[in-house]
Amino acid sequence: MAKHEGVKTVVVGGKKDVQQQYCGTVGGQSTSFSTIDSEIKSTGLKDHELAPPDL
């Protein structure tokens, strides 16, 4: 964003002597719903109140 739009980043908090960094997802990679859902099922957490429903 800084190169294309001239956006400047702002850091709130942190330590004075620690260098701040930012990162993103390389190439827009992400995890699909089915991958996350199968991980939840394999750990036995599907009955948890925050687990996503079966679609």
C-alpha cells in the first residue's frame, strides 16, 4: 500500500527499542473452510459452542 498509494503505517503500542514489522499472506494463500472444519472434527471439538456448523 505504501508503494502504490503512499499510505504510511501507524503503530499503536509496542516497545520503544523493538523494531515493528508487518506481514501478510504470501500470494493470497489462505485456509479453506473444509480444511478448518476437518481439523476441528479430528480434534474432537465439533461439539464446542464456537465450532462452525456442518454445511
